Amino acid sequence: MSLKSIYQLTKLPDSIVEGETISKKLFGDLELSYHKGIQENEFKFIIRKFSGSPELVSEYIIVEKTWFNKNYFSYSQLLYGFYIEENPTSILYVLITKKCGQSFSELLRNGDENLKIEALGKLAQNLLEMQKNEIYNVGLNKDFIYFTEEREVLIGDNFWIIKNFDWQIIIKLIPLANEKILSPELRLLNEIENKEAIISRIDFLSSSIFSYGLLCLSMFEIEAIMDLQSTSHMSWLCKIFDLLFENEDKLEISYTSNIEESIDSKRLKDTLFSCLNIISNERCSYLKINLRLNVSRHQIENEIEKIFRLKIQTENIKEEIITDQELKQSCNYFRNTINKIHNICDNYNCGLNEVFSDVPPYKIIRESADLNDNELIQLQVKHEEYGKLKAVIADEIRAYTSDRYYELLRILKKGHDLFHASRCDSENIKFKEGLVSFFYSFHKDISFNLGCAEELIDTIIEHESIEPNYIKIIENFLEEKNTTKKEVYLFGLISLTYQRDWYHFFPELPQNYLYYKLIGSLNQNIVLMNKIKNFLMKKTILKMLAKYVENNSMIGNELRKTENTNEEEKMKRF
């Protein structure tokens, strides 16, 4: 077996000193330990030592070496090197990785919940990339996962990633893991004797997701205690793997601290509960975690682009359209979404009334400045209370929209691509495609843009939660015969992807809103421009303009001649 590698060392480098032991685990003839690597009196490296039988350790080395240069691993950024000490009865395999940024153990002391959610989401994105390659980390350790200054997440130890290992190897390796970061089925694997009977039924992806949920809990200093003691281990196994609940034994997972009280973000709570489902095949997925936590947004969108991008040729754009059926589906999809958003806001009316009390909502939402000091202090308190409640409402809205994001994505993306590939020709604007393009942008922004849902909530509450007749408004738009009105309305909708003034474009009483003033102003401008155009095209005016241009040209030539003469005179003096 060849072990040559650009990372291979012959021993621990002289510049690195092995410091104190971080952790050590023994199982039979196997030993796994982690130590601090000290360089220039600073803790800069993690030294991982794995020793055991030549057959087992060599097999693991072969697999891990294939990960060193994979872009979905962090080794390419963190790996310093490795060395091997071979003996007749055992092999010592030492891996040295750089400590980069702050570990998740250090990050947990940060009080910024949004920062933790960002880091956890980016970790989920890394794990999703590994999942695509059928590699699953079933024992995530927050001491060896880093959040860098560039806001990247790097996994410094992939020892517990399982990839097509022989069952016997997995059975021998699992007992070396820290039990507190293992899923129930893997903990049970350590408990029972007949391991071979169930190892093939364990879903390592699901086990990885459970470990991710435990890591999330630990980031908020919530410890999960699982009591897996039972009179019959096999009855536990039946419940976990066969979903049979008729046995008297109760399978429960209890937490020493309440998730509801310890974590503010509803979307994170929902994600955790779905990750920590005791039934293996009912757990969440890394794809849904990414959608829920709104991280690596651009990477997700790039993946969506790869899957759904239409090959639309601009020169053949007239041949591509949104069909009436697709338009109907899109309108219904938008209506259901916006109605649900209003319903979610209505469900929090009691809490909102307590916050606003007898103060008009706009004063709190817009933080009115025309107030005395006492009023400002009172409103500031209310504004903070409203901000917390609004974040909860926004989480629920974004959880709903992100869960539905893929339902009609192909059609919405088609309309978006067709509209933006068409020419901006006022005589041939693709109104149906433009409307569907707005639906696409709306769903994308509400699902992934942190501030978009909150801005929509502000507008709904400020207008006393009155729900416009969205379908009627859309029907009026599609049936509108005045092209100018239709253009203004459509491009107003498109502008909402940049400036969100929702009730400006969805008014209950359209004649009272600026939308119609804009149209009137635009019509007046068109009339004025036509008058100017007609005036300028008169022969007398054209002659005057021509003479003006001619005189300007002559004066310009004279000035240039004078400047050239002056320059020549200066040069002669020198």
C-alpha cells in the first residue's frame, strides 16, 4: 500500500509541540485522542491520533486520503499534514490540522442568535455537499468546526464520516465516538450484542441530521439527555426501525432545558424539532435546513438555476410564452401565499394589540421623530417589543414560503426568464410573463431575504391588516386595455424587488393611491412631449436650429485656431 502524499510527514514537525490532551477514548485495542498543537507558544493546531490494528487503521487511512483534495471538504484549507508509525501489531495514524477562526465551542458564547443561525446554516450547506457524495458525518464535534473571519464554516475533523465502510469497520469505530453527539440508533448499536442484525438498517444520513440537531442544541447550551434504558433492547429497535408502537415501553427524548425558552428564532426551533425526531426516517433533510435557515442563499439559487434554467434563445423569444393554464396556476399560487401571509399576521393580533395599545401602529413602525423625550422612550420600548414579535411572525412566514418554494418553481422561473430575455419594446411587452416574473421574485425574496417578510408585515399592520382583493386587482391588470396604465403597473411590480411599498401597488381603493397619479402624470408628460416634438419639427424652428448648430461650429473652429496660435507663440518663447 502506497501512502505517499504531498501532506505526508515523517514525524511531528519540530516547530509544533504536542500540548495538553483535549480528549481520549479507548475501545479494545483502538485508541482515539486529540491534543493541542502549540507553535510559538500559541494553540494553532489540532493533533489527532488514531491507533489500532493494521487492517482497520490502514483501511481508514486509504479512505480519508481521498478526501484531502475534495472541494466539499475543508481539508484543503485546514490540513497541515499527517504521518504514520507502523508496528507489526498496530499502526499509529496522526493527522495535524490548523485551528482557523473561532470554533463552534467558542461561538456558543456569542450572544448574537442570528450569527449562530448563519453559522449553523452554512454548516448544513457543507453537510449537504457531502451528502451529494454519499458521505455523512454522524458525530459532529463543535470543538473542531470553525467559523472564520470570512464567515466561512470549516470542518476540521471528519473522522466520523461514514462512506461505504465495511459493516465490521463501522461497528468497531462507532464506540470511539462521544456518545453525546450520536443519534439514538447509533447509541443502541453500542448497547446490543447482535450488531450485524441491524447495522444494515441504519440510515447514516438520518444519523448525521440528528447529530446536527444535537450540535445546534449545544450552540445554545441546551443539553439533550436520552434515556435508552429498557427491559428489552429489541423493543427499542422495533420502535426506531419498524415504527411499531404497540409495545409498553415508551421511547422518549427529554431536554434539560426548554428549546422554546432558550431559542428565539421560530424557524430554528422548527428545524431542531424536525432534526431530532426519534423516528429515523421522519427526520428533516439538509436541503430543507438550508431553505429554513436562509443561509448560503446564493449557492442554493445556483443549484436551482442548474436544475431549472431554461434554454431560451433571445432571437426566438416570440415563440416562447406562458400559457393560460400556467398563468392561472401562478396567480392561484400567489393568491394562496399572500392570503396565508395575511392569516399568519391575523393570528398575532392579540400580541400586536398588546404592543401597540392605544398608539397608532405607524408611529411605532416608522419611529416618528416629532415626539418629546418621554414619548420617545415609551415608543422605543414598544418598538423593541414590536421588533421581537415581528421577527417571530416573519420566521413563520418564511418557513411557510420556503417550504412551498419548489412547488411551482419551474413555471415561475420560466416566466421570469422569458420576461427578462424579451426586448423592452413598448409595443410588444410580455405582460403575462412579467406578472409571473413578479410572482417569482416575490416568492424568492419572501423565502430568502431576511428583511423582505418584515417589510411586508410592517405594511400589512400599518394598513390595519385590511386584505386587498388580490385576484380582482390582478384580473383588472390583465384585462386593462390602456397600455400605458398596464406598463406603469407592471414595472411598478417589478420594482418591488428593489423598493417594497406593497400597498402602493395592491390598494383596496385604487383611485386614492399614487399609482393612478403616476399614470396621470405620465399621460400629461406624453402629451407635453408630443407638443414639443411637433413644435420642433416645424420648418422655421428646424432652420433656426440648423443655423444655431452652424454658428456654434464656426465659433468652435475659431476658438481652436486661436488656442493653437497661442500655443505656438508660447513654444517659440522657449
